Amino acid sequence: FIFTSGQGALHPKTNEVVGESIIEQTRHTLNNLKNILESAGSSFDKVVKVNAYLADINDFNDFNEAYKEFFKAPYPARTTIGCKLIGIKVEIDLVALK
């Protein structure tokens, strides 16, 4: 298994927040996770569990639209939680098969 740490919409080299909307930040966060998975020899097709944390649970529908750009049915198990995040709108961690 591959277990990732929580990732946000941060540029991997500058650590600056990328994107203002939940859609932009979700896309960037998932691209960061894609790079992590690929470097470990895996992909989104092998993800079995996703934990997503939203700074504003009212962003759920827009978050979900961006999420669907990266994951196809049958979707991995996912928990989505509204919580306090500092400086970002979304954080995601996941578990994938190698």
C-alpha cells in the first residue's frame, strides 16, 4: 500500500497556495497527489480510499466536480469532512495499491 500525507493546493517548490477557487485548489491538490502516486509506481486507478477535508462544506458540489475529473467510476471509498484549514480550501490524503 501507498499512504500519502495530507496534500493541499501548494506549489511543491515555493510552498505558495495555488488557485483561489475550490475547483482550482482541488485540481492542483489532486495533481500533487498524482505526482506522488506516479513517483511511487501507482496511479489514481489504484486508489482505494480518499479522505478529503474542506474548509467550507458548502463547496462540496464544486469540489466533487473537480474530483470527478481525476477519478472514474467505480470510485474509491471516500470520506469528505468540513473542518478548519489555514490558508487553503481543501486537503486530501489517500491510500493506493502499489
